[in-house]
Amino acid sequence: MERMLIGAGAGYSGDRIDAPIAVVRDLRTSGERAAIIFETLGERTLALAQLRRRENPGLGYEPNLRALLAPVLKDCVDSNITIIGNFGAANPPAAGDIIGKLAAEVGATLCIGIVSGDDMLGPEGLDVLRACCDNLPDPKSLVSANAYLGAEPIVEALDRGAQVVATGRVADPSLTLAPLIHAFGWSCRDWDRLGRGTMAGHLLECGAQVTGGYFADPGFKDVPSPESIGYPIASIDKDGQFVIGKARGGGLVDRRTVTEQLLYEVHDPAAYLTPDVIADISNASLVELGGDRVRVDGVTGHARPDTLKVTVCFDGGWLGEGEISYYGPNAVARARLAGEVVRRRSPPNIRMRCDVIGVLSVLADDQGAAWDAGVPGEPSEDVRLRVAFSAPDKATVERALAEVEALYCAGPAGGGGIRLALRPRIAATSCFVPRDAVKAKVEIVEARHA
Amino acid sequence: MHDLRLHALAHGRTGDKGNRLNISLIAYAPEIYPLLVQAVTEDVVAARFAHRKPTSVRRYELPKLYALNFVLDDVLDGGVTQALNLDSHGKTLSYHLLGMSIAVPDELMAFARVRRNDA
């Protein structure tokens, strides 16, 4: 077997729910060895999943798991397309249960691999964190602490016959690298091949972001049928050389889309760190093959780091946001005055920020330097004041939000359309622990069609 | 010479990790890349984002991709878990870089995509 196809069915939790259907259809049609990955786990997504699990031990996996897999599970099993996802989130065994039930419903028999061991909140894990993290928050405020596992436990699950693998926290590119290692028998020290497989994974892991999603700029970067973008499918050979293409539908793959995604969330291009390898794209180049296919050349790799990253999430207090619109003559001055009124009446110990949406908002800083300077921005007569607050306790933020509400009767003239939102916040920090302090666990469960 | 916004010459995308932001700047045409290298230096980018008080700005050159990658430290008010900014990821900030004007020599104007917004 010379090459393998790997498609991406989701690039984040909350991605287009129908995206996997076209990907699986094209993988089936190809008749080639294939896998589909689902990346649904952001930093905070996992903390929120942990909170759901605390409320109900049967929850804590990706909420869209059923909706994502139901339309494609049977087709994948019938066509021998491996499914790998971090949709286990804070509870991979529960995700395994859901997949097992789904298999029974659609009449499929399959082996499910469950990868866990990333959770560091147990007594042993906490000991490791205490020893390794200078900035560890008060244990009472901890919500989650998860190490980034690499490809190895997923490879073990595949070697043991898993057709679907549900993981918790693993490095995103490892979802792609694992089936390649399994299929081609790569050594876990074959740094160049691992580097190439990792960058193929990097390009796949955000789904449509490499096929025309998050790209359109009308008149400059136009995207065909942006409402039905085909998600990416990479074709990777036994040496890790790869071509990025896409599933049928809208979108596009060219030098521009691939370059934007190749550098996305990359710092030093010579050192893209994962648990599996340090990938190097400092010498990478692209060749447009036509037909929405781009070959990525020149990727290499270096020996993997000795440590694993752990993301620690903890109680981050409360965030309140209030908005009110002003329109017409002197609208900006009235919006600014409203912000000042709220500031003067808010509790003194609160963090606060004002924006005038339509004039100056996302560009400005939390300290308010731009606000105080009365900074530039386009003149507008249709603006929206936004005030954001944060404090450790809910009552303080509620008190401040009440001052936005009171602008209706006591604020400047002509304010309308107040909206208020209050939500708890998850804070995050990270630290590094020795690789051997993290014990990945692999379990294989057989789901039989009754 | 013509003053043009980078948006007429290049495209880009931001990514965030904690309080660190990266912005790619990718020439539409390889002929434009040397101009970007010469005009869009670390100092110029630091000045463009001065109001966000970066503690460091690093630039990585990727000549085979006709691209520059900028890494700005401590510009996100603590990042997605702490900032009060509507866009706590800093996702909109690639267009702040693309909104910057540079001087473009006559012989490179053929590679510029001049629209009303950028001239």
C-alpha cells in the first residue's frame, strides 16, 4: 500500500455538523485506504466538558458526537474507514458508550478504542503538577488539568483492531499522524516522516480553514459556494509526502489557502512542537497541482521534546457584558458619556472596559489607552456602546451590569437596544511535565450489532 | 512611488496561544515578497501595534512561501481566558496589519490589487 487518504470531519466543537458527510462520500468513492479525523477540543472546551461530567458522570464527551457520527458511522464501517476523534473530551469511556449504542442502532459491529490517561486531576497527577508547575492555582479552584498525549496510544488502539478511536486531550496533529504510523509502520523516531505527517495533520485539524473557510475577502480572495465548503482530504504516501485536496462541494485549495493555514498558530517555523516530533516548515514549499490540490514539499522533523504540555483550567470568576445603541447626531459623544456614567457608578474593585462598536472596539486595549486618547476610528452615527466587566464574584458583576440597564432612564439621550450577558469564566495556564509522568491508557471495547 | 495598504499586496491570518499572537503576511505575488521583507520590519510592526504594548515582536522569513510570520508577545490582554476585548483571540488583528500603508515602487504596481479601499 503506497498511500492513504485522511479527511477532516470537524475542525472545532461547533463546526458545521454536515461536513463529514461529503468527506466520507469521497473517501468511499476513492476505494483507497482511508481515515477521517474529528478535532473538537479547544482549551476551554475541555474545561467545560469537565464541568458537565462533574454534574453528570455519564456526560463530559463532545455534545455533538451523535450528530456528527450518526450519518457516517455505518458507511465508515462498511468501507473500512477508520474514525479518530478527540470527541471523548473529559470522558472518553462515555463517548465509547455512545458510539457503541449508535453502532447498534445503525446495525454495525465494530471495535472501539478508548484512549485516556491525559487527565491529571487524580492524586498521582496532582503530585506531578505540584512538582512541575510554578504557577499552579489553588487546587480548590481547579476545573481541569490535561496532558497533551501524542500519537502512540492511538496507534496502539489501531494496532489492536480499533475501527473508531475516542480520545481525550491529544495533540491535534496526532489524530492524523497515528493512522499513518499504523498504516505505514513508521518508527516513532523517524523524525522526517513524523514531521511531514504532523504537518499534514496541522493542515487538516482546523477543517475548512485550509479549503476556503475563514478566507473569503470579496474582490480579493473569493471563495466559491462558501455555504457548502468541502472539507479537506489529504493524500499521504509511505514517506509522508502529501497533497492537500478537498471533498466535493464549495471552497477551494490553492497556494493562498494552504499558506495561511500552514502558518496558523505557528511561532518559529523551524520548531512546531508536538508530543511526537518537532516539525520544521522553514524550508517548506508548495506546488499547485490544479483541481483544488496542493503538494507540500520540504517539511522535515527533529527529535521530539522530553516534556509534555499540560493545560490547567481553573475558576476564572465572572464576565459581564452590556450593550446599548446610539444613533444620529452626536451619537459617539452620547455613547462615550454613557460609558463614563457606568464607570463612575460601578463597584470600585471591578475590571471594566468600554468600546464604541462601529468606531473603536476590537482594536483597542483593555487598559483603555485608546479610549482615553479619544482615538481615531471612522466617524459614525450608528454606534453601540459595549461595556465589559470581570470580577471574582458574581454579585459584583451583576451590580455593574445593573448600571448598564439603568442607562435606559438615567443615561444620555436616545439610547436603545440594551442587551446584558453574564457568564462564568474559565481561566487557563500551562506547564510542562516529564513525558514518563503521564501514563496513557488504551482500552478496546467490542460493540456488537444485536 | 505609490502609498498602498498591505491589503492590496498581501493576505494573512492570525493565530493565538495564550497571550501570544502570530500574524502571517503572505505576498500575492513572489515579486512582492522582497518589498515586504524590506518594508515590514519587526520595528514597523511593533509601532503598528504600539497601543497593545508588545513585549517582543519576532519576524520569521519564509521565502519559499513568499511569506513572513510575525510573533507578538503579550498583546492580547491575557488572551482568550482573561481579556475583556470582544475579540479576545485577536482574530481580527491580521487586518490591522493589512491596513498599514507602505510605499510601492512604480515597477511593482502591476502586482498590486488596487481597489477603492486600498488606494
